[in-house]
Amino acid sequence: MLFNSIEFFYFFLVVFPLYCILGQKTRKVLLLIASYYFYMCWNINYVFLILLSTITSYFASIGIEATKNRLKKKVFLWSSIIISLSILCFFKYYNFFASSINEISSFNLKLMNFLLPVGISFYTFETFSYTIDVYNNKLKAEKNFWIYSLFISFFPKLVAGPIERSENLIPQFHRETSIKTENIIVGTKYIILGFFMKLVVADRLSIYVDSVYNNVDSHFGLTFLIATLCFSFQILCDFAGYSTIALGVAKLFDYQLMLNFKRPYFSLTFSEFWRRWHISLSSWFRDYVYIPLGGNRGKKIKVYRNLFLTFLISGLWHGANWTFVVWGAFHGIFLVFENIIFSKQKNTFFEKYFITRVIKRIFIFIMVSFAWIFFRANSLSDAIKIITKSFDFKHQIFTDSSTLFFGVISILILLLIDNRIERNSNNNEFTSNKLTVFSILIFSFLLIMIFYFGVFDGGQFIYFQF
């Protein structure tokens, strides 16, 4: 069930009114049932996987808290991690590793024919962080199994994040909720903005991007440069659009999800980009991969190693394909070189003047867009072809005039919105719980854009495959 589907519209028309009229305890039951129904709409068989991950992490955490024996704590912790990790690796990475082994050896491992369970990476990482935090005495184990199940399966964030931390969301499920006018205003604003990003920007740009990237041999030069720039905004608006809709839907039910995107293409450094892009994942890798590897402690060479390994693993998390591994490696290299070349003192020069800030933002955007080539390409060979053929300007540019025109217009509108939020992030029309004439005009305009220029073909969100 997609947010941009008629099925979700009917689903919401049933669930939200029921939620409004039910009592406090019954509301949690409704949300849990609705969340599992939402997930089963993808594939009813895979509901047992999320249930297994929920049960094992729940009882493992109870066991960790109940014993003082260090060895027993480790047994509970690793039992939960191994079970969940085995499920994730089998469904997400078995074919990748089997095909890689077949290519470099005489083995002929059989490939499996199954669909990747949607959202498996997201809810698995949530169970990991929860169990590890209980083990490290950072939080108490949740005794209420139904509350914990709702934390893992809460439908707005279930299939594509954000990767919520238990200390943020579980306490919210214990408190009483109410249907507030201010929540409806803010939630509706987020939903409209999210649908604008997804339907008007991302899905329209995808028409051009797919026609180029899925037919690499037929295109050259500026066509690839245009398609790559379009993909930079497509993936931003596709994923940030989903996260924004999820934020809005949760807000209507009086729950606050974490902000997952914070205008990443306004970044002045690569490290700032990762503090703004997919914040829930980058902070997860920081806390559960980078810091355990050693983080900033020790010699510089070890710090650089930790950075590179963290992004290499992050690349593999994104998909079972060498293109994602290379994409992660590039970002690891970017960050290592940034740490080597630009100290905080040296970097102040580039942030002091308006023109230098503009130049640096453009540079970061270009380098990030270059790395997106590997993220989007169907194979490493395609990515290499795209890079080499991008310098061939002898051939005609492929144009889809209507798609590019509306795509460019929608990008400019998005940049104006982001610039306004960036300049006044604490109080602006897009996050305020007040309705002004100006905000009504803005969101009415966005609604018109959605209905007239949105692509309503049920396009799937890119991050569902992760």
C-alpha cells in the first residue's frame, strides 16, 4: 500500500475517524491492527518476519535486563541480533553474494526467486538499536509487548523510515493522545508538501531519468549530465517526500516522528550533508557502527579508516549491488579527504563570504551528484559508460520538453520553499500550526500543482527496495 495510492486514501478514511472516536487504550489496539494490515497489503507471508524480529528482540531485551550475568546478557543480545541479521542477510544479500561467488569461482550456487520484504532494513535496524541500548543500560526494556510491537510496526514509518529510536517513540505510545487542531494544521501541511515533492517533482523527473539510465547505449554527453542532475532532485524529493508525508500522518494521530531530511543540498561540507540527509540512518551508523569502531578516538589514520568503513557498510545497506558499495566508498573518500584538507580553522574562510558559500554549496552538490551516478546506474559497467560518455558532446541532446520544463519549474519552486525554511526554520509557513492568508495561498498553490502536474501512476518510492 503506497501513500500515493487510492488504497491508502480509503485506508486512512477508515482508520483516522475510528481513532478520533475511540478511547485511549483502544486507540493503541486500532493502530497496531492497522499497522499490521498496512504491512500485509504488501505480502501477507512476510508479516511473520516482522513478527519474529519483534518477538526475539522483545524477549531478548527482557532477558538482558533480568540478569546480572554478563555472559547471559551477551547470549540474549547476540541471539536477537543473529536471528534478525540472518533474516535480513538471507532475503537481501543471498543472491548478491551467491552471484558474486559464481562469477569469480567454479561454484554454481542456486539463486533464490523471491521479493525483498519491504521495510526489512528499517525495522531490523530499529530492533538492533533497541536491544543494544538495553544491553548498554541506556534505556529500560519495554515490558508491554503490544506497545513494543506498535513501536516496530507503526505504519507511517514502517516501510521506509525514519529509523526511529525507542526513547523517542515508545514514551509517546504510553501517553494519552488527543486530536488537536494545531496537529491537523501542521500534519496537513507536511502531507501536502510531501505529495508535492513526490508526485510533482520526483515522479515527473523520473520519466526523464529512467529513459536515459535504462538505455545507456543510446545517449551521450549533456543528456547524462541533465539526467544525473535530475536524479539528484528525484531521489531527494522521493525519499524526503515519503518522510514528510510520514511525519504529517503521524502528526495527525498526535505522534511526533523525527525529522529525516533538513535541506541537504544547502550543505557547505560533506559532513554537513550527512547531518542533513537521511538523518535517522546517518545518526544510526554514527552511534552503532562508527563509534564502536573507534570513532574520533586514536590516531588520524584510524579515524579515517572508521569513516571509510562506516560508509562502505552504509553503501551495502542501501542495496545488494556493487554500485551501492562504490557509492558508499566514494562518500567515505569524500569525508576522509575533507578531514585531511579542511580543518575547522581553514574551513571558516569558505563560510565567511556569501560568494564562497555559494561556490562551496555548488561544489558539494556536484560531487554528491557524481556519486549518485553509481547509486542510480543499473550496473557498474553502466555507471562507467555514463561517466565516460558524459564528455562526448558531439551528439544531440535527448530532450523531453514537457517533462524537463515542468521538472525545472518544480525544482525552482522547491528551492524557493527550502530557502525560506532555511532562513527562518523556527517559524515559517511550512511548520507553523497557524493558518495565515499567505500560508493558505502557498498550500493552495501546491495543491493545484499536485492535481494538475502530479504523476498519478502509482510510482513506488525508491527507498522501498532497501
